[in-house]
Amino acid sequence: MRSIKTNIALISDDFFPAKTGVGVHLNQLASELIARGFNVTVLTSKNKNHKSEFEIINGVKVYRFRTLTIQGFPQALPTQSEIKKILLKEKIQIVHHHYTSFLMVQAFFAADKLQLPQISTYHFSVDVITQPLFMKPFKSLILKKQIQFLEKMKFLFIPSSKLLDQFKLKYPQINSIHISNFFKMEDFSENKSHLKQENFTILYSGRLATEKNIQLLIEAFGKLSESKKNVQLWIAGDGPLKKDLLEHATRLGVANQVKFWGHLNHSQLSELYKKADVFVLPSKLETFSLVCLEAMTFGLPLLLNRQLVSATEFVSQGKNGFLFDIDNSNELVQYLTYCYDNQGELNNMRSVSYDKSKAYNTNSIINKMIDHYRQVQNVV
């Protein structure tokens, strides 16, 4: 594919170091675009650990704005004038949004005034944004405004093919297309061989937040530990519910068997993927989970909430994992018990998971994205 020198701005409240799947995706996307000759500018949030409002990270120009953190979500608070100056300075040609937030709104209007083509990726729904109680009364209004913005995008990239079908039926006026997230194995350890532990190890990785429904996983683990010996639950990630989850594990009497690892870098997280026996994602809300791609690439069997729109894109029931009902912790216990009792069969599941991960090839996905960048630029 011919490389084109394009100046692109990626808009996201999470970037580096990534705290969410969106941030992980954006790091990988920026790296891939740089490798293909793009000039990449990221507009993002600033926390107390960031000493400068501007830095260059692996060739990516990063601009950070004063930020307010709400329920664990950073919310950058730039003015339209600040963003406009950056877009002009960096001679931006395309604006690609990745986060529904105040930053997106301000960037949208600044880019619109400059008549720049804009694209968005649908990483999460309004349901995630309105999880805090004080936000719930505004859900209908936020959804209405979100759709109004998405209608003005040249393209809306939707990672899940099942979600795309739903979106086209409900919002045919939006120019939505399927472009999956991808996962770069090179960002993790090259050795993905399973390292068997003495204990049967269940892994969760992600934010510790309400929509992730981790309480259900801890509850199911508590029931499993009543009948099975040598079991442990690893929880990787950080978030506003960490204290509540620690207390929940203590109440159930399994605190000594539940390990909270906190936020981990790629190298550290890869070690957990290699040592775990199964990966569980009990989330109530996901569009297309990057951690599932990561787990599959390491050959882990997956146990997912069957109500997730992308669940069947990751799991073939009984072949590389199981889908369960999040309203019934006993069903999750049943599948965890099956995995514990049939650990020899998990080897077959690992092979299927790894093979399924190959469908999310980085090059083909990035090339499809670049094709759409070219279209909005009228590049032949």
C-alpha cells in the first residue's frame, strides 16, 4: 500500500499511559499510523503525573489539557480556541474521535469551523457515560446529542459487526461501517506459552467500575471455592470500585484467594495472561472488548456475558469458552466448575481461541481504516 503523508488528530480523554481499552487501542493505532508515514497528533487529558502540556511520545505529538476526573473517567476541559490553534499549528487534515466527552464536543466545533473532515469510532455507549447516579437523568439528552454529532461524521467506525447491524436499523442516517479493533501481539511478550500454575487461576482485566459487574465474578468465585481447592482469582486493573470490591471479597471470606494487581503495563499483564487458566468478562456494557482479543491471542478460554452484543463474535459456545447469564451467578459457577474439572480439555479451547484471534489481523484492519481516511481526503 502506498504511504500518504497525512496529518491526523486523534481525540481521546485516555491515551498514555492507557487506563482503558480505548487508551490501549489509541496507543496501538497511533503507532501503526506513524509506521505508515502519518503525522499523528493526540489531544487528550492531563493528570498530576504529567509534567508538561506537550510532549512527543514515540513520534506522536501529544497535547494535554486541564482535566477533571469523574467516577474514574478523566474529562479534559479545553476551549475551542485552544484546540483550533493546535489544529492549525499541526496542519491537521483529518480529525478522528475516540471518546464521547466534553473534549470531543469542543474538538468537533473547532474542526467544523475549519471545515476539516471528521470520523469517529464507537467504543462505548451512552449507558457507560451515564453510570453515575447524577448522570442518569441526562441519559436521553446525551444520547440525542451524541447521535446529532455522529450524523455529521464522514464515517462512524463500529468495531462489532453485530452492533453495526443494530446501528444501521436504528440510525440509518449515520454513515456507519464495520472496522474492528485490533490487537498487536508485539506489544506483549513474544512467548505466549501457557505457564501452568499450582492453583486453578481465573483472570479478569479491565477497569474496576460498575458496568464491569465484577461483584458477580467475585460472588461466583466464592461459590466455586466452597467446593474446589487450589483456586485463585486475579483482578488486573484499577478504578473507583476497588475498595468496594476488596470489601466484597472479604465479606465472602475469599480475600486471601483474590489478588488485586492494580494497573499493569503490557509486560506485566502478559505474564498474567500466560499463567491464567480462563478469562472471565462479566461486563454489562461492552461494544467490542479489547481485553477479549488480548486473552484470545494468549490462547485463553473465555467466559462472557451472553447479553454483550459482540459475545458470539468472540466465543463459540463450548469450543473456546462459554456464554453465561449475568443475572445468574450459578451459571457462571457451573462453567467455572466445568473448566476446573476438565482442565485437559482446556488445551483444545486454547487452540480455538488463538485461531479465532487471527481474524483480527492488524494490517488488514489498519489498511481498511486508511482507505476511509483517503476517501474523506479525496485521495486516489
